Amino acid sequence: MPSNEQRRQAAKQKLERQLQRREQQAKRRRTITAGVTIVAVVALVVGIFLFTRSGDDSDASPTAQGPKTTPGPCSYTETPEQQAAKQVDMPDDPDPTPAQGTVEVALETNQGTIPLTLDRAQAPCTVQSFQHLVESEFFDDTECHRLTTTEGLQVLQCGDPTASGSGGPGYSIKDEPPTDLAPAPEPYGQSGAVVYPRGTLAMAKSSQPNSGGSQFFMVYADSYLPPEYTVFGTIGEPGLQVLDKIAEGGVEPVMGPGDGKPVQPVHIERAVENS
């Protein structure tokens, strides 16, 4: 029979083997967790790229003279590679650009009215352009072509009269990125994302800088994106209730689960400025 010393030695060796196996299992779990985190971040980045494709990223050749720009500080720039979805002039570009006060706009849709407050102090050039498009009836009789309901990205995107995701006004706006948004929670924060809070009104853009035009998105639940998207206003509470109703109706997947056309079509009958 084994002695007490032999039994203690055997028990010690057994315990050491158990601890070694547990450490190996823990390492595998950490590896799997890291992989899941990487996949989540990559998925977020891919989702962001798809979300931002509001125009053609190809390097189309400009005219011999190059694209025309307005003479003021906003420098709205013609996009000769992108035919305007509706004919509209570039905005006036006074110097200085109004950078104080707010503009009240109402999107009258078949799902209900969505009141917007545009904030010149946040993004004077973007507000000036959006106000111009409203006054030019650019948004009238158009569809909101994209709804996302995935965790970390919950927005309704509008502003493309072609409802294809590639239409614009025939000019681009320089970026006026936000500087005061909080970091996104992990794992989204690892990619440098920030929180675009519920009620945010922001511009969509392609992956290229200064590529915003007429497409915009309305955030109905906190969303996590890089701090590249111009925030130029907020959505009134009645409008958020309309967005909640639209989101509850679900999505016809086009670009993946929870990303596509809203099941309940959203038709902007007209956009009007409220004095």
C-alpha cells in the first residue's frame, strides 16, 4: 500500500495537473474572447463603411478646370462625378457664415411630423446647406431609404431623392466633425468610436473626407461611430416617437440583418422651415 507521503505526492501532482489544465483552458478562452472582440470591431468598421456609402468613392476625373467651388469660407464644391439627384444650385456662401442661432425645420412624412432644430454654432456650413436644400424643396417627395436596428447603430437615413443610397445634390460640403462626444463603450471604443446619442441629427458621407451632400441620418437610440460625421442639430421628442414607431416596424434586410429598407415606408412629403 502507498505510504502517506506517496499519497500526498500523488495528490500534489494531481492538483498541479488540474491547475495546468485550467490555465490552458483559461488561455483558450482569452484567445476566443479576443477573437470575438476583434470580429465585433471589424464588423463595426464594416458596418460603418456600408453606412457611410452615400456616394461613389471612385476617383473619377474632374473637368479640365477642376470642380467649381463657392467663394466663401464654406467652399461648397461641385461633384462632377455625381449627377445631382435633383437639380439644385449650390448654396450662397457669405463671409462670414452665420454661426449663431438655430433654424427650426419640420419633416412632414406619411408616418408623422419630425421636428428638427438645426444648430448653426455646431456646424454653420452644414446648416446653411441644409436650409438651402429645404428652401429649394430638394427633400420634398422623397423616401428615407435606410433603417438600421443593430446594436450600436440605430438610425434612419434620408436625403437621397433616388432612394438608392448614392444620390446627392451635385455638390459636397466640408466636414465639421464633432469634438464633444463621449467615447463609445467597449468593444466599440477600441476602434475610436464615440457615442452619437439618441436625438442626434448628423450628415452621412462616403469614406472620403468632405464628401457629405444631402443625405442625413437621425439617431433614435445611442449609436457608436467614428467622430467623422457632422452633427448639425437635434430631433424633437415628437419626432423621436415617430422614429421609434418606424423602427418597431422592422427592416427589410438589404445590407445584412437589421440593415435595409424600413418595412413601413417613410415618405417625406415636404420639408418646411418654421419661422
